[in-house]
Amino acid sequence: MTDKPGYSPSKEQMLKRLARIEGQVRGVTRMVEEERYCIDVLTQIQAAEAALRGVALGLLDDHVHHCMVGSEADRDEKASELMSAVGRFAR
């Protein structure tokens, strides 16, 4: 494994995206507190889920292009680890 995670170069951008997603989730909480229309709440939940999926896909891409690069010795282990993460993500 490398010293720094693959997302290190884009860490600030990722933190900004996560802060926006956090704001979206707080907005959903407010919508429920205000007893907003169910479909509107569901629409906002879907938007937050899509934003999180985008972050997760970016992390997977960074992992493949940075963390998996290296010696051939642990290639199978790294591939298994990646496929396990993809499996959890796909559920």
C-alpha cells in the first residue's frame, strides 16, 4: 500500500463536494421537520444519493489508478480487495 491515499491530490475538492452533500442531507432533515410533500423529500434524497455515488466512483477511480499500482506480488490481493469494495458499493 502507498503512503497516501489516491485521492490526496483532489482532497480539497472532495471535501467541498462532501460539504455540499452534508448540506443536502440537512436540507432533507428540514423538509421532514416542515412536513414537506413526500415526493419532494424523495427527490432530494435521490439527489443526495447520486452525489454520494459520484464521490464513491471518484474514490474507486483514484484507488485503481493510484493505490493498485505497484508490485505484481500483491496483485491478486489488491484485485480481491477492489472487487469486494465494488460489490459493497453495488448493493
